[in-house]
Amino acid sequence: MRFTDKVAIVSGAQTGIGLAIAQRLASEGAAVVLADIADAGAQARALQEAGARALALTADVADEASVQGLVERTVAEFGRVDILVNNAAIASRIQLRPFEEIPVAEWRRMQDVNAMGPFLLARAVSPHMRARQSGRIVNITSGTAFKGAPFMLDYVASKGALMTMTRALARELGPSFITVNAVSPGYTLSEGNLANEAFLARYRASAIATRALPRDGWPEDIVGAVAFLASDDAAFISGQILAVDGGSVYH
């Protein structure tokens, strides 16, 4: 029960990797806020029925007022914020296409959600973490930024931005003993990715072929690394990007 008396916000927690992370943190004692633009009420109730403290809050991570309201509600309900997991992203709805064909509006929305969102959330929780001289921020990036995956430049750019943000934030927040790290999943068979048939057909087999461990990746494969980086076991680790991809990329 590493997270007894800790409070965690997990963005994009209605399904997939985010939900799996919320479930893992709750199972180890954390009070968990499942934040999503979609309603995560049923998922929060399931955690409550299992004995966890959980709250579903609807929020658009790309909207400053929405993010501020999310953090304020969290503090009002649970009194503090100890852990932030920046998982919310536009990912499973990606349309594969040459970069010349990516609409400008789509590019901007991708950056707003995948890069601006983590910035807004980190900015909103930092005063609470600084006041306690303690905190854990874990960003969920993507192996595509290591590999330079083609036909999804807007997504790859957003995740590359999040990697560099992780390192810069670690420097800024370190004096307050707040750690900032990232987990970089490989292609993961989340609910959304399984529903994206074009993406599945193009990347599932090729992803497995690049791995030292030749099998599919699932949301449950990601959560142990996130829980570790969110815990006091990782109190002296900051600015790091941990690839959880079956041994596909080394860095």
C-alpha cells in the first residue's frame, strides 16, 4: 500500500492506459481522481465499490479554466494533490497520412491536448506540491518520438515535446523535491487502439517484430512503471524517460 494517504490525478482515465493506471494506484491505497473529457463515473463507482476512494471529474485538459477547476475540486474533496499522471492524449483516433495532408486545425488540436494539456495540469498542481515540498509528476509519452514514426507527424511532435518538457520541468521543480519523469509505452493494445483497424493493421505486427520480447503490449504492462515512478521508491529519480515497450528502443 505505497500510496496510503496520497491523492492522485490521472488524466484520460475513462478507459485504456489511464484507467489501468488509476486502478493500480487505487489498489495500492491512493485516492484517485479519474479526469477525462468523457464521463468516467461508472469507472469511479467501480473503484469505490472495491473499497477505494475515487472521484470522476469531467475536464478538457486543453482548457485552462477546466484544468484549474479540476485541481480545485480535487483539493476540495481530498485536501491535497501528491501525484499527477499526464496520460490524456489524442492517440487512438489518429488518421495515418503524409504530413503534407495534415490539416492545420488538426495539428493545433493535437498539440493543445497532448502538449498544452500536461503543461496546464503541471502548472495547476505545482503550487500544492511546492507548498508540501513533495510531489510526483509522471508523463505518458510514446515510443514513436524515439523512432520517428511516419504518417503521424502531429502526434510524434506532441510526444517529443512532452519528453523535453519532462526534463525541463524536472530541473525547475527539483528544488521543491518534486520529481518529474515519463513512461514511454510502445504500441499498446488499449481499447481505443483495438478499435482503430487501419492503425492496428499497419503497426501491430511491425511493433512486435522490433521487440526483444515478441508479444503484444497491453495497458496492464504499463502500470507497474508508472506506479514505481509515482512512489517514494523513485524519490531520487527525476528527468528520466522509461521505455516500457518490450525492448523495442534503447536510449
